[in-house]
Amino acid sequence: MKFEVTVEISRREGILDPEGTEIERVVPALGYTNVTGVRMGRTMRLVVDAADEAAANDQVDEMCRRLLANPVIEDYRISLSALETA
Amino acid sequence: MTARIGVVLFPGTNCEHDIVHAVTRMGAEAEILFHDRHDLGGADAVVIPGGFAHGDYLRTGAIARFSPIMEAVRRHAAAAGPVVGICNGFQVLCEAGMLPGALQKNAGLRFVCAPVRLRVETTASVLTSAAEPGQVLRIPVNHFEGNYVCDRATLERLRADDRVVLRYLDNPNGSLDDIAGICDEGRNVVGLMPHPERASESILGSTDGVVLLRSLLDAAGAAGAVNATVPASGSASGSMPVVAGSR
């Protein structure tokens, strides 16, 4: 069964986010003075063929720990949805 | 015995010839080791030089650690062989789990390319054995991701074990505890952001990197002497002693 997986990777709380900080610093120049908490991250989308959702989730979780994220500085969030097959 | 230095080349590495030039000038032999090799060609010490291994894709150093040569580097380190990662090489060693922590983007999002002053914090490492404790060196840095970070427990361990090898006097990148370089528990794996090879002759503006390279060549010479007395292990790496298991 195929699952469409989205992995969101962001810097861990307490880890400096110079890009987010810089974006937050310039946004008021456009007149948006009500924006705080800007965090920069990245998103990966992949398709995983697995027995069920739990298996797909476990595999992607392991991939995150081993490669996709660096647990020293990054957190990740996995979301999955079953891909319709014709 | 002439020290033999293996210089690892990943796609995107760009400081390999600088290292080869600097160490051969000091009397060592150097060989560039392409990333798809499974052995170190009999090198006594390994340098992972600066650059942008695998284009810094995903994260700096993240892809390089899967290269075949990294297994040989790991075996060499496990057998107490000297391994030094400079700049991008430091990032590779962290991603490979051979050194703790990580290197994130510089504070202030500033690419830093300038000579910096460093203090030698310990001489108990393969990169600083020939230096004086507290010696101040002027060596260039050239990086965007040199801001060292680790968790509190790791930092406490690094301090307690005297594993911070070099500190910045004027922190250029926001690095935690002014850390410019660290070593592993065996003190034979060292990572640092500054480039000693770019401060290795007077025409470059500083020769302060020589004492670090000299230390490495001394360690390589010692490792070479040991290798010469150890019978070949029968592995693909030939003369390298191989220790089973990883740390």
C-alpha cells in the first residue's frame, strides 16, 4: 500500500535560527508589524510502499533519525496519507 | 620515516590541493583519496579537507558520510589513527558521528572569510601536540556553517574531558563556548573550522598553521611506525590495523 509522506524539518527549540530571525527582522519593513515567531525549515515529500500506515511511519521515522534530519539541531514531523491507487 | 597523509576528495571538496601542498612542503608524502575507495592506500593519517562535499545538499556533510571511503576512515580512527577534518571536513566528521555536535549557520547569517585568533586549549590531541598550551594562533576561517552547537550534557563532557582543542578569541560565528575545534575521546580525531593549510607559509600572511600540521605529521609518523610493526590484517586496507566494531 502506498502512502504519501510529508516530512517537515525545523530547528529544535533553543537552536539559533538565523534565517527565521532575519526574515522576522525585515518583515516589518513591508508594513507587517504583527508577525513574530518566524521559523525556517524545510519540507520533503516522498511516497512509501508499506504494509500499513504504522509500518510506513516507522520506516520514515527511522530514515529521519538516520539521514533526513540531524537530531542534534533539528526536529521533524511526519504526516502520512494513503495514496489512492486506481 | 616519512609521514603519509591521505587527503579525502568528495565531489565538491575544494581544499585538497592546499593540504597536499602544505604537507608535502613540510616533508610528508600526500595522496588524494577519491571518495569511492574502500581503503586509505596505506596512509598514516587522514585529512578531510574543506569545500562543499556533495554540494552541501541536505545538510553540510550529510551525504558524504555514506561514501565508501568513510568506512575506511572510521576503521582508521578506531585503530587510533590520526584523522583531521578541516571546515567542511569537520562538518562531515560530526554528521558521521565521529565527533559530537553539529555545525549550524553562522549567527547573523554572515559568511566569514578572515583570519581569526585561536587559543590552543589542549596539547593532548593529534593536531596540537607540538603547540604550547595557551598559544595564540592567527589562522583564517572561511565558512557559512561554522557555528558549533551541541546539547548541554555533551558540552559538559567536552569540557570535563579537555576535548575543546581550539577556542576563538573573538568568536566570528556564534559558536557555542567559542569552540573552534574539538577532538574525540581517543584524541586522534580532530575537527576544526579554521584552515591551518592557509597559514602555512609566509607568502600566505601567516605561518601559525604550521605547528598544527607539524603535530599531525608527528602523529602520522608515529602511526606509520606502529603500522610498520603490525602484521597486515588481511583486510582491504592492507597495512592499516583494523579494530573490529565501531564506537
